Amino acid sequence: MLSAPLSPPLMHIPDGFLSILVSVVLWIATIGIVAVSLQRVNRDLGERQVPLMGVLAAAIFAGQMLNFPVAGGTSGHLLGAALATILLGPYAAVLVMACVIGVQGLLFQDGGLLAMGANIFNMGIVGVVVTHFLYRTLRNLGSGKRWTIFVGGFASAWLGVVTASLITALELAISGTTAANIAIPAMGGVHVLIGFGEALITVGALAFLYFTRPDLLKIGEAKPAGRAVWLAGLVIALAIAVASPLASSFPDGLEWVAEQQGFLNNAHNAPYQIIPDYVFPGIGNAALATIVAGVIGTLVVGGVAFALAYARRNRSVVSN
Amino acid sequence: MHVHFLDPFHNGTSLIHRLDPRVKLVFTLAYIVTASLLPFGAWAAYVLLLAIVLSVELASELGIGYVLRRALLATPFVLAAVPLIFTVPGTLLFTFSLGAWTFTASLEGVERLLSIAFKSWVSVQMAIVLAATTSFPNLLMAMRGIGIPRLLVAIVGLMWRYIFVLVDQALRLLRARAARSGATPEMGRRVGGSIVWRAQTTGGMAGNLLMRGFERGDRIYAAMAARGYDGEVRAFPLPQVPLTQWFGLGAAIFLFALILLFSILIVG
């Protein structure tokens, strides 16, 4: 009941939608970036790291329940990556978002376990890095004036959501589980609107904090995150801007590209063709195999049910 | 504390509840990896995977109905795979026109969509069983067991303790807003100003929540420091995994490998 408003739709990828290659590559990238963030934040906060990061992760998790009605039964949600980035700086924000997405996946099945690396990467890392890059750039352009907090907050929250959704669609297309020419415009289009909700909420939150606890807005500023994150943001934003329209012109998904490059054949088909046209001993075709598997499966489930019922009966006899 | 029902853990004494949490976590991951490695359309192997997850559900005594109902939550994402029906080339199934476009559905596309939906469905069921039969402290132990840094595990542990407090706070904020902006049950009647105004109000609530988070974090740190916390995360050494469970896990992974091999031989 509660888990429905906990997450905005179509961003948490469940298991089964990403190819193993995409999942593993993104898990490795995520582990590396989270490890670096863990060290950086530990250096900055020291022993305050555990309580502060823990409670703020809980606050973002709870904050994702806040919504406002838009029209026709839809509602705007807070994702929180932009707000966390602006308030805490990119490293702490990556850490907080990784905890939020991890708990959502592990406990509430909001996003899969094998797909968790990708989910943290999309919402936690891409969202944070792009937000940081744009916010910092706008703040510097406006030479740190007050209005740049709000304009920067609005634009960077919007761009963070849109890039995160585009990269999600790209990953699905590369995995061959959706058609790039439909998914990328659809995901992008929906999140252009969702992004406005996120941007408005982020500005509202920044305004609230600016007038009540302006000192909190200085925490993120105090730690200039360095050129590396800024550059990464620029590269990611540009790469997604170039890759997604390019990808969406291939109706057949990115598999078409993969086939042209030949790596799909190497990655997918080769291991399956070790024994070409091999027929399983005694089992003529796939339909028959499915029937045999169905019989075996039914026997297994029936056997477990029988064993449990038997064990339970024994237990009740003992307790009597 | 009003939101204790947020905790997916169901207390019990079943075989699955009693398994070592590390064994459960690795088993669940191995199952999900197997499901996602299976080729599209390997229905024989899918049926075996379904039999495995149903057996685990039976053995966990959670009630299959409970797991299946929760598994429905993940279904909206299947929408993302629907375009495949029309884009995967193959045997013609049907065509229809919508304005200027003509859609051609292929048998292979439908099979791929059903395969993805099925894989996702059985994977989420296994993840539900894991979360429902393992208490949170045990999940933390499993996370440590598979090598997640202690510091990160400590942050997640503290987060879980305060999630209930902060979700309660968020619910209070939502209730206060509902009480003050005149919600009406009447359909189609807009209340509470323009969209921008509503969004800004929600933003204020989010800012409020984060501010309280900061302040609470500081107080918790002060309390921890007063009790001797020095930044070092100390934890009991992990207990040994019983030998029988090692064998069980090994056998399960061997079985998954057999299913993979079997499906590749049949479909490949």
C-alpha cells in the first residue's frame, strides 16, 4: 500500500530487463564510484559520517513519499538526487542515494537486485553528477549571486531527472528488452514533465532552507568537488545528448548496432552454438521439453507441499 | 510509530527463516543471475525456475498468495518491453493501422516480451521471499558476509533505524497539508492553488524534512559521541555457516548451472 507512492514510475529497473553484460558492467562502475565516495566523505566528515549519512538517507527515502497532485490523477514526486547534491556535495549525495536505492531494492523490490548496480548508477550517480555539473556552472556564471541558487537548482534538478531517464532507456535498448526508437522518446518525454515536478519541489525546498537555515546551503558549497566530477558531468550530459537521438533512430533497438559491430554475436550466440543443432538425448524438441519440465516442476512443488503437510501434521500430533 | 507495517519481514520458524542469511542472499542472487542468463523462449527452463521459486515459497510458509500479490507491484515495468512485439522481426502475427502508422506484430516479438515478463516475475518473487524471511539485522550481516564495507553497512543500518521516524514525519507533514489546503472528495475539483504553488508547498515540506534530518543527525552524533563512539565501526565476528548449508547452497548452484546448460542445448 505504501510502496506505491514510494517511487516515481519507470525508473527502478526490475530484474529480468537488463542483459547480464549491462548489469555487471554497471555494478562494477557503481561499486568503484561508491567506494571513492565513501572514502571522500569519510575524510570530510570523519566520525560524523555514519549518523549524518544514515539519517539523511532516511530523510530522502521519506521525502520520496511527498507528492502533489498535477492533473488527471497523476502527481509530481520528489526523487531527491538534486536536492542531496546541492546540499551535501556530489560525494555525499552519491552515498545517500546509493543507500536509498539499495534499501528500496533489497526490502521493497523497488528495482531488482542484479539491476541494482544499474539503478544506483542511473539515479544515484548520473543524476548526481549531472546536477552537480550544471548547478556549479550556473552558480559560477552568475558569480554566486542569490538568484543563481534557485535558477541553478531548477535547471539542474530538471536535467538530472531527464538524463537519468534517458540513460535508463538506453540501457534497456542495449539489453534488447525494448525498442530504442519508442522507449527513448517515450521515457524522455515523460521525464521532461516529471523533471518539472522535481525542479519545482527542489526550488521550494531550497527556498525554505535559504530563509530558515542558510548555513545548511553552505555545506555543499564548502567542499568544491573538484574538476573531475565537473568534467564527468559535462561528458555524461553530452554523451547522453548525442547517444539517445542516435540510438532512437534504430527501430530494431541497439541490437542492430551491436550486430553491425559484431560484438553481439560474440557475446550472445557463440556459447550457445558450441553444439549446433544438437538435440537433447531422448527429447525431440522444445515443446516436448517444456512438457517434461512442467511434469518435473509439478512433481517438485507437489513433493514439497506434501512433505510440509506431513511435517506439520507430525508437529500438531506432538503438540497435542 | 505508525509505519511499522513498512517492514516487509514476517516472523516465522520455517526452514527458509532458519537458513543462514548469507546463504539466502547468495542463493537469491544466483537464482536471479540464472533467470537473466536464460535465453529468450526457453520455456522448459522457465517452468523449472517457477517450480523452484514456488517450492521455496511453500517451504517459507509465507503463503503463496502473499508473495504473488506483492509480485504484482513490479508489473507496470513490463510496459517498457511492449514495443518489442512490433520491432523484433520474425513470423507475421497480425497488423493494424493507427493513423499514418502500420504496426506489424511478430511471433518472436511476443515471445520475447513474455520471456522478459516471466523472468522478471520469478526474480521478484525470490527477492520477496528473501526480504520477508530475513530480519533487517540479518540482512546487514549478509551484506557484511558478501564483502560490503563495514562503514557502508553501518550507514544502511542507521538509515533503517530512522526510516520509520522520518516516514512518520513525512506522513505528519502530508496530513497537516491535507488539513490546511481543503482537500475535497469531489472529483475533478481542483483545490489548493496553481500547480506551481502546490509544488512549492511540497518543496517546503521536503526542505523541512531535510532540515530535521540534519538536526537529528547532529543530535544522534552527539549522543553517540557521549557514549564513546569514535568513528570505528565495531561488530561481532560473523558466525560460521553450517556445513550442511554450504552443501545445500553448492547443490542449488549446481542445479542452476544444469538448468542453464539444459536450456542452452534445447533452445540454442
